[in-house]
Amino acid sequence: MGEESVNLITGRKRKLFELRLKMNVARKANQSAMVVEKKKTEVLATECRGMSKYGKAPKLSDDKIERMVKELKDRDEKRQSLNRRRKFQEEKDIDSINDRNEHFNKKIEHAFGKYTLEIKNSLERGIALPD
């Protein structure tokens, strides 16, 4: 029983030693790769000194620029024409004090309008009020 435990411990120690060796090899490879990458970025930085990160923009003809401006203006005009903003209606009677009240009045009118039509008409004519 004593020899088995010694062999087991030595086997574990051997595996741990091998694992540490693999980790050291991987760490060295990673460091060397980082050094190579750093050198590449330094070389690129010295080559494109004074230039933007992405290089120069290609030269475009004036015709293409004008076509793009026209397309953008057309899009803007189309968006303005499709704008669904509701305009103020001057011919409509004002029977509310704010937007919330106006919405409430519309709902009431929808529900009870047919029942109150006669009363409203007589109020407008002035015959509903007693003398």
C-alpha cells in the first residue's frame, strides 16, 4: 500500500511538472507573438505618418457628387410630403380647453352624439332656453 501511494504521488507530480512546462512554452510563444504584433503596428505607424487611419478617400467626379446631393434633396422632400402632422383646423368649433379634454369630448360625441343632436341644435338656435 505504501508503494502505490508513492507511485501515485510521483505520477501526479510528474503530470503537474509537465503541465507547468506546457504553460511556460505557451507563455513564451504568446510573448513572442505580442512582440511581433507590436513591431508590425510600429512599422505601419511610421509608414503612414501624416495620413488618416484608413488612408485617402478616392477622388470622386463632380457629376457623382451632384447626383448624390440631388438624391438626398429628393429624399428630404419626400419625407416632408409624407409628414403626417395634423394642421390646426380653423373652421372647427373650439369646444375643449386642452388636448386631453378634446380627446374626451370626441369619445363622448362618438358614444352619445346621436342622442344629443337635437339638444345641441336647439341651443344653437336659441330656442331651448326659457325667457
